[in-house]
Amino acid sequence: MFGLGGQELILILLIILLLFGAKKLPELARGLGKGMKEFKKAQTEIEDEFNKVVEEPPKKTPENSTESKS
């Protein structure tokens, strides 16, 4: 996970705990979780839309009707 070991993660969590306090951590985690959920939802929607366009057969174009007749 990003080249971080267990000790580094614990140190980062302790720094976050000191900066924001124990009461703010659940709110921060909840906000982070909602943000990740929305990001994944948007990513899935974009992938689905892209797959629809790729799999869609090409539309037929009307032939040019202004050809000169002899």
C-alpha cells in the first residue's frame, strides 16, 4: 500500500489523532468513506458509458443524394 509499512501507518494515524482529536476522527472517516463511495460510483458510471459507446454498432449515414444524373 503505497510502500508504507505498519510503523509508518501507525505514526500517521497518531499524528492525525493529535491534530484533529478523538471526537473529529469518526466524522473525518465518515466523510472520507462517502467521498470514496462517490468516486467509485462515478468511475463505474463512466466505465459503463464508455463500454456502451464502444459496443454500439456504427450508425449508418444517409448516402449523398446530390449526385449528378446524366
